[in-house]
Amino acid sequence: MAASVIAVGGVSSPHSPLDVSSFTEAELRSAVEAAGNWGTYVTVHDNTPAAVQRAIPAGVNGIDHAHLIDEATARILLARVGEAVVKISAMTETLSIDGNFSIMKPAW
């Protein structure tokens, strides 16, 4: 079972805004190390480009949501296919393995 780190605020978090990062890269790296000591891995709930770009070099194995990322960040994630699992919710953009970045209408 993975350790899940809430690395940014959320839409239902009145005191933790969606665009504010909760942890530094060093803190995330410590979480990854601690999880590894227990034989598991870390996934993070991240939304913004800055938060996702901070989590990747920290060694996290999964990014949840990431629905506010930009194209540059999406390309960084695509370069890590096979290492990072990305679950994008309420997405307005979609990524493909071949590096294409295309717009998709929201489901609502």
C-alpha cells in the first residue's frame, strides 16, 4: 500500500488553498525515503505545475490529479512514463504516449 501525501491544498480545504504547496522537495524526498524503509512508495495529491515539478525529482511514484498542469509539466511527466503514474481528474487536457498534447472538453 502506498503512502499518500497531500502536497497542495484542495477545493474543499478552506484553510489550504489549491495553489499552495505544502511541502518542500526535501520534505517530499524524506517521505519517499521513509516509505522506502517500509517497503512501499509515495504518491502525492498535486495540482499545480510547481507542485508537480517539485514532486518528480523528490522520487514520488505517482501524481494524483495534476489537473492544473501546463504543457511543459505534462511533457516532463510524459518523459517519465513507466516511472510515474498520473491520475488526472476533471481533466480539460489529455496526454498521449507519443508526446501529443491535445485539448479535451470537460465531462460536465
